[in-house]
Amino acid sequence: MKAVNRVIKETALEFANQAISKGCAVITDGLTAYPQLKSQGYTHERVLSSSPEAEEKIHWVHALISNAKAFMVGTFHGLDKSHLQVLFR
């Protein structure tokens, strides 16, 4: 995981190039920052959160994010944005 100020095409591609091997399958939601991944050598599957398959394919991503938020609030009683990336290393 990586903390970013905004999820835009540039930050999505930068993260993908650093953390994901070319040719790997990437499953994302409908955010417009992700479609470029296919042209960059990744297999990209878009799953809209309103679709029936979303529960099956991205449920655990939502659970991971929810658990991370609960951990931060419970452990640190809130967390300044400047410290987020330290937790995701």
C-alpha cells in the first residue's frame, strides 16, 4: 500500500510501476485513474462497486482498508497524514 494525496492517473501508474510486475492482473473499481494500466503492460479488469461481482472480487480490499482505519483510530486515536506512509511500508 502507498499513501497518496490524490488518486490520479500519474500516481496510479507510478505506484503500479513500483509495486506490480508487468503482465500481472490488476482488478480495480471504476475510478478513471486506472484504465491506462492496460496500455502499460498490465492485465486490467474493472469491477464497478454496484455490480454483482464486486462483492466477490473486491470485498477483501474493502475489509483491509476498513481494518487499517480501525487500527489507526484505535491505536493512535487518529493519525496525522504526514505519518501514514510509515504504516504502509
